[in-house]
Amino acid sequence: MGHIRHGKGVYGRLQERLDRFPIGAPPAESLYEILRLLYTPEEAEIGARMPIRFTGIEGIARRTGRSPAELSPILHRMADKGLVMDFEREGKYTYILSPTVVGFFEFAFMRVRSDLPQKEIARHMAAYAHGDPDFARSVFAGKTQVGRALVHEDQADPADLTRILDHERATDIVRNAKAWAVSLCYCRHIQEHEGKTCGKPMEVCTTLNAAADFVVRHGLGRRISREETLDIFARTRAEGLVHIGDNVERRPAYVCHCCGCCCAMLSAINRFKMFGAVVTSPFRAAFDPSKCNGCGSCARRCPVSAIRIEGEGTGKTAALNEEACLGCGVCRPACARGALSMSPRKERILVPETSWQRAVVMAIERGKFQNLLFDDFDRLDHSALRAVTRIVIGLPPVKKALLSRQVQSRFFRALAGR
């Protein structure tokens, strides 16, 4: 029955489970191939039944009909492949099925490995993550995103930096972290398998705090010091890479060092003009027309083509597509005439406090909030409750209220208590 209903058997059920995350995993032949290459049928069956919130092994045992003793080595093996994330809380491990992004897409390529056919997986991931607009629309729907640009602090005026918050500064994010790790850049590693290397540094993907502990524990990266992490940031700034950090205020999990040619997030902007795919920094590029000669160096440097050159001859000057500008600061060193600066944006960039708050807001925006509340998809009562909740949350006044900053504090405390 399952095979007939889903068409793709256990991998169809797994895809449906993954698609219920706020990020989503829309069906595509390339995705089914990725799942077949990453998951054994046994792992896919367990993944298809796992909750999409952190759960102890006893809860997973109830969902899957397996004993905790039987599940433990399977979950550990899945975590080694990045298919499951495990974190220790109060002396016990809790588990969550890894979403597509940020999740098993990245984990599969954070190191060179012989236990997975990485070249074949890379081919399908390139087709899905870079070539499929349905996937991009699923990941980047709504205003709240998983990643946000962090301005290159050496390119902003020191007086302006004093007005931005700690979570908006890359150096403070690194210094305030409790653990650090580095891995291969997943995006560039995939493109390397595709024969499309760009020559930018590979071992620069930085994870922080509990995420760093997870990465090191499962051999997905190596532990580094705070000082080495800061050195990586300095090196990638010099290389003209964009710092895209975890879009949360507290306990961020990662900062990527991205190029416009390989990064899946920047690809959504460049290929599909999804200008909201990355939350901007509190800055934007600004030009002094009296100094700009329209040489185009800044436009060539911009990773998302947010700068264009207008006019002819001596009247040429740089102009900004503010909707596309990340506020990353990558463009500024290209200007030899001092015509380019990083100007503070007028509006405040709002950042979710925690990853859980971000997940809830993303779920509300994308019409998936009911999946977080009632996530046992084998229970008829949960199915009915999801249907009712989807209708209620979809009502414009309710959705607007739940997304307002005034309501969120009490709302998230109630959900955490649940």
C-alpha cells in the first residue's frame, strides 16, 4: 500500500517527512536519487517515522516499533553520515532528523569520505540545489531565512560599528562561542566533483557551539581554537568571500564563507532572482558620485550582481540594486578612489532569538506550523488536528498576530513549555 500510495516506496515516505520541515524537500527525481544513495532502506524507514522535533530515543522507539538498544547503533551510524543530529541534554542524547538545509546536504560533503559515492551524489545535488527552482522556492519562501550576511567589519566605518549589536558582528560571534570546528565547504566540494572549482579556499566551513561538538564527534570536521577561527575569517575576507551566519541571536551554529559561483544560497539570488534568500546585514553599499568614475571594479567584485554601471564615457557611475545588496562589504576594497562606503540601513534587521524561534516563525510563514505541533503522521487524530491548525493559522489576522514581535515572547515560552 505504501509503495502504491507514494510511488517511491520508503524513499517517497522519507521525502514527505523531510518536506514537512519548514525548509522543505519538494519531490524531484534528483532528490530521490540523493536519498537512495545516502540512506539504506532501514535508515530511510526510521527517518520517515522520526519526529521533526528533538526527541529522546524512547520516543523514537515508540514511533518506529524498535527497541532503544536496537536503535542506538543505527542512529549513531546515521549521525556519522549526517542524516540525524544528536545532542546531549541533561546526560541523555536527544535526536532530530536532519533537514535538507542546513542538514544532510552539507554534512555529506564536509569531508572527503569513502563510505559514500560522493561524485554521484554531487551530480544530483547540483541538479537539485542549483538547477531546481521548486527547491529554491521551498527553502527561501517567506521573510525569515536560515542565513544572514555579516558585514566585513574592516570595511565599515568604526563609528557605525559601535551601533550594531554583538550578534551582527562576526568577531563577537566567534569570541562568544564555546566551541569551534572547521570542515570542507560543502558547496565548493560539490562543484569540485562537477569539475567547476573556483579556486577559493576549501577548508573554511566553520561550526560553533553545540554544532561544533556534533561535527567533531562524528568526524565531519576538526576541532580548532578561537584564534584559528578568527584567522579563517581574516583569510576569507581577504579572498572576497561573503560571511553568511546562522540567522539567530543566541548560540549560532555556523558561519559559512561563500562565493557567488558555488554557494547554494547565493545561487538562488543569481539564478532565480530570489533577493530575500539571505537576510542582509545592517549595512548597504553607498556611492559618492563625485568620486566614482564608473570603472566597474566594484560591480565585478559583487557576488550577487547588485551593482551596475550606468551612463556613458566620463558620465559613467556605479548604481545599486538595494533589494539585492547583501551589505557584506566584499565590494568596498575594489574601489581605489574612495567612492564606495558601507552605509547603515534605515530599517532595523530583525533576527530570531533562537533556532527554535526561527523554526516556528519559518513554519508559520510557510504554512507548516501544524507539522511542528502534531508530527505523528501515523495518527488519525494528529492528521485532523493538523488540518484544523493549518486553517486557523492561515487566517490573515491570526498569522499576522503570531508573527508580530509583541506576541512572540509569550507564544514561544508556551510552545517551549509544551
